Amino acid sequence: MRAAGARADHGDRPWWWDAVCYQVDVGAFADGDGDGVGDLGGLRGRFGYLELLGVDAVVLAGVAGLDPATPDFAELLAEAHDAGMRVMLALDVDPARGDPAAVLEPWLAHGADGFHLAPREDPTGAVRSVLADHPDRVVIGTGDWHLSFNLDLAIAGFAAGPLRKVITSALAAPGPRTAWAMASRDTRRSRDDAALTPVRSMALVQLALPGAVCLRHGEELGLPGTERIPMPWEGDRPPFGFSQAAGDWSAIPADWAAFTVEAQLEDERSTLSLYRHALETRTSHPAFTGDEVEWFGAPEDCFAFRRVGSSLICALNTSPAPVPLPPGELLLSSRPLDGEDLPPGTAAWLV
């Protein structure tokens, strides 16, 4: 759990400016009532894990048909706020198919802190009109909202040149602040079949950039790119603590025992441990400031940037050979270093 007062002072910025938004597919996260399907009660029972990660907002996906007036939502909202987290909804609001107010207003009336809206045209401004009466609610989306959801890091692939290009383009673009993402509810996660190298190194690149961050649940475990399979929590066989229900859990790979939260919390070298250390450092270290980056000279298929106005350097090696590290004190690396060199497929933070 992130200790009170541990967040570094980054000035008078709104809470969402550098927020970590953790998207949960409710039906695949945790089953609280034993019917084999994830629910809000199950999510509440795992809030300790979200506090351990240090997320700023929980974004609920897969909530179609859920009544915002239910006591479960009120209790979840209260517990989240007590823990210092906001609760947002991932919704597909299409003005062409109905009145956006019918979808948004019930959630707004029952205290939702904001929305992650699917990319839809809003030619008449109907969605914006509904939200205009709630200026304190935050919206992630495409277009002129608070945060612009950006998947370009995932689309660019694991190559320094294209990655540098999309980073430069996003930071130079006018408009809202970027919310960097490597996966969404409808995309497969990037993954190296041998060692999860891109997942680990790209996590450090993503978390070093100016802007907010959107994580999809399970991303921090380095899960293989399988869609909407229940979150593996503990144990050595499916459903790995997701549910107490009996039934056919054959859709969950049996070899996911190594990916469970329980197993990874006990392993300092795990992908979850890397995410925990990176998120804690990003939150508490004073070097994570500045809204621009400057690029250093780097070997071919590598890059290094510094956050302007701070001492943070992020270096990435996507080449097949080790390269010298930039000068500085090492904060964190995505895998062990090779002496003073940055190994292939590795990222590092220095100050």
C-alpha cells in the first residue's frame, strides 16, 4: 500500500495529470459471490492489491447492464475513495444509437469520477453537453477530453526508431495530455514468447514518459496475450483463486501457476515486482517531472531521453547487442545489466 504523503510534489496539478488508471474487466477480475463470474464484490475484496500497486483510478469495463443504483456500486465507490482511488467507467456511448444522457447521467448521479469513452463521433456535441454540467469528472478518450488515450507505443512495435517517432509526435501534438497505453480491452498484449522482454522494457518506457498511464488488468503480471481469461490470483491449478465455484475451468491455461499474483509477489525478479517498483518510484521520486523530453545521441536501434527540467533518463536497447549505459545513477532496469552495458531488449532508468 502506498503510504500517505509518499507522492512527490509535482506542483499544483490535477490528480489525473500523471495518474495510473487501472482498467478492470469486472467479469474476469474476481468472483465474490461464487457464481463463477467476476463482480463488484469480488473487486472490492481485492482492493488491497490495487493499493499495493499504487493505482490512482480503477476503470470498470464490462459493466453493460449493471445498475449504478445498486448498493454494491455505492460500497465500492466509498471504499475506493477511502483508499484514495477514483472510480471511472469504460463505456461505449454512441450518439447515433441513442441519447448519451441515458447512459451517462445515472453513473454521474451516483458519484462516478469519470469515464473512459470508446472512440465515437459526436457531431452534435450530445456527449459533451451531458458532461458540461459535471466539470469535475474526468474523461479519457479520443479528441479534446482531459486525457487522450494513446496506443501508439504498442502499435509501433519493439523498435527504437518507430518508438521515438510516436513519442515525439504525441508530445508535440496540441490538445489534451496523453494517457499512454500498451493494451486495451480489445487488443492483445505485446509479449516476447521467451522472456517477456518487450513487456518489461516497454513498461519502463511507458512509465517514464510525461502523461498519465492506462494499464489493463493482468498486464502487470506479464500475462500471455489471451483475451478476458480470469485473473490468476493464487494456487497451482485453475481457476487460481478467481472463484470458489465448481465447473469447467479448462479455458484457463494450467501453466499460469507461474503468473499468479501470489507467485510473483514472492519473486523479486517477477514482472509484477518490476511493475510495483516502477510505479512506486514514479510516484515518489522527484525526478519524474517535466512535460517534455529531450533526446540524446544513441547507438543504432537504441534511444535515450531525459525529462526536461529533471534528471530522469530512460534508455532503451532494441538492438541485438549490448550498448554502453548513459552516465548516471541506476534507478531501475527491466532485467539485470551486463556490467556497465545495457543488454539487448532492456530498458533502464537513471538519474
